[in-house]
Amino acid sequence: PPRRLAVGLGERGYEVVVGPGLLARAGGLIAPVLPARRVVVVSDAAVAPLHLPALREGLAAAEVKVLAEIAVPPGEASKDFARLQDVLEAMLAAGLDRRTAVVALGGGVVGDLAGFAAAVAMRGVPFVQVPTTLLAQVDSSVGGKTGVNLRAGKNLAGAFHQPRIVLADTDTLATLPPRELRAGYAEVAKHGLLQGPLWDWCERHGAEVIAGDAAALTHAVLESCRLKGAIVAADEREESAEGGRALLNLGHTFGHAIEAEAGFDGSVLHGEAVAVGLGLAAALSARLGHCSQEWPSRVIAHLAACGLPARLADLPRRFALEGLMGRMAKDKKNRDGAMRFVLMRAPGDCFTSSEVPPEAVAALLRDEG
Ligand code: NAD
Ligand code: ZN
């Protein structure tokens, strides 16, 4: 049976529904939270043939009318202003009005693009997330951040637009390439380290998640959304200087630098960069005396056991120290020019710091790389 979680975000809060078989029931699940039984579905060309038929039937079963099915090319390049205009024009041409909802069926790319389209179409129409990657189910579909990339950087144009409901159908993950599933798991491990008991669960059940076990996936997604929902609800617009949404950047200062240095060429997936970032964040925390020496090895061992790179040396290529340091110095999450890291004392006890000496970071990268 599906599990349901209420998150206190947006004007009225919303539910995250997690479990198998949700596409077939989508109409009945979404109709109660929509102003009208009328939607446009946005997907990508890889996901649509796999999962749109089941969603279409699930919507029809509750007499939810689909005005248009819009598929963008798969991949990060679709998070683009020109593509956004195409999607908006297609929606309006199909007869979208203020009471028509936008349903995003796909990974984080589709969720961010379709969510931004919903935020700006006629100054905002209702939005539904139907995430089909583990990353989207445990991370991007909850929290309300939507947007596209600019030449100046990723996610630099966007809006906060919370969904009316999130349907995380764990069955859709069966068609996901295993590497994408593992990459999404890095965000589950991150949530575990932020939350505590979820980390213990990960150490015991991570392998089942990676193997695609339905019960394990449901637990991982639900607990991730519970943690992210609670953190975001306390800091919906990322205004808190310490703590709040910034904590979700655990492993990401390093991870973003690795991704940027790799040039977003697909050689290192976001989740893989984050996994290495988690290992480095734990190692940095230990070096600075915040946590015991035991934690870096445990974090690294668990991620490695789940088939993820956990150290710089596990990545398919080497990165120059100056390159990584330069990227971190320019991270958009920095305040007043200082590098900002999320550090850990233990799982469940993490904090942000802008006081990490750059020399300590450089020494760590030199020793690790
Ligand atoms: P993605 O959407 O590109 O999906 C990865 C690949 O998997 C794509 O090729 C896609 O076509 C394919 N795919 C998706 N679902 C599938 C399925 N069920 N079966 C087979 N193939 C499937 O990437 P992603 O990792 O889901 O998301 C990454 C994006 O999410 C980035 O743009 C990132 O910036 C964004 N993001 C947003 C937030 C947020 O809060 N809004 C948070 C984290 C990440
Ligand atoms: Zn991430």
C-alpha cells in the first residue's frame, strides 16, 4: 500500500505519496487537490514511452482530461529558456487556463522545467510532480525550487513554486539505468547523515535500495522527503544564514566543484560527485576535530558498498587542486566571499561553517587526490 506524508510547504501544504502502482491511480490521487480535472503533462522523450501510457490510463480512470502531452529531449540541455518558451507555447496552444494543472512526469530536469513553466504560465497555474528518478523522488520534487540554466550557471533563472501533490511511484524506478539509481541514492545517504537514524537504516538496507527492492525504496523515499520537507518548511526561501536549507548542501560544496571541473559532460553524475563530496565532508570534519576519525571511513565504506565513488581517486579522471579550489571559492552559496561547508559531528548532528581555513581544504584535497 502507498504511504503518505504531509509537508508544510506552500500556501496549504501538500502530500507526498510514495509506493508502487501510483501511476494507475494518479487521477484519483490528484483530482481532489486540483481546481479542475484538466492537465497538461510534460515529460521527456525517454520517459514518455515507458511511463506515460500508465499515467494516461490512471488520469482517464478518474476523468482527468489531458489537454496536451509535451515531451522535451532527455538531458540537462532541456533546462533552457528557449525550451521553456516551446513548452509554454505548446501549453497555451492546447488551451491551458488558470485552472489547468501542469503534471511533470520525469526526472529532475522535467520537474524543474515544467515547474518553472507552471510558475510563470499565466502568472502561475497548479503543479503536480510525478518524479521518475530516485534523485527526483528523494530530492528535487519536494521543496518548490524550479528553474532553468543560464550561460552564467546552473539554475540561475527560476521561481519557488510548490506542487499541489507529489506522486513518487517506486515502480517507475525499475526502468531507470542502475547508475542513475545509485547516483540518486547518494542524496538518500546525505539525508541519512543529516537526520541520524536514517543513516543507521542506510547502513543496514542501502543494498536493498540499490537492488530496487520496493519496500526499501518506499522507506528511503518517504524518509528522505520527510527530512527534506521539514528542513525546507523551516526555511522555505533559503534565507537562513546557517542551518535551514543550507544544510541540504552537505557534500555539495565539493560535489559542485567536481561537477563543474568535469564540465557537466556526463562522466561524473551529480549524485556521484555528491557521494565523493560526502566522503570529503566527513574527512574534513574529522581533520578539523569535529567528528571522530571513524566517520570518514564509515561514510566512504557505505557509499563504496553501494557502488558509488566515495573518494576522488574513485572517479574516472583526476582533477587539479587549483581547479577545485577555484570553483569552491566561487560557489554561489558562499556568503561574503568565504567558502561555506556543511560539517558533521556525527550523523544527525551537522552544521554549516564559513570558517574553514582554505589551507585545510587544500591539504585534504592534496592528500586525497
Ligand atoms: P534527469 O531528469 O536528466 O534524468 C536522468 C536520466 O534518466 C534522463 O536521461 C531521463 O530521461 C532518464 N529517466 C528518467 N526517469 C527514468 C525512468 N523511470 N526510466 C528510465 N529512464 C529515466 O536527471 P535527474 O538526476 O532526475 O535530475 C537532475 C536535475 O535535477 C538537475 O537539473 C538538477 O539541477 C535538478 N535538481 C533540482 C532540485 C530542486 O530542488 N529543484 C534538486 C536537485 C536537483
Ligand atoms: Zn544534490
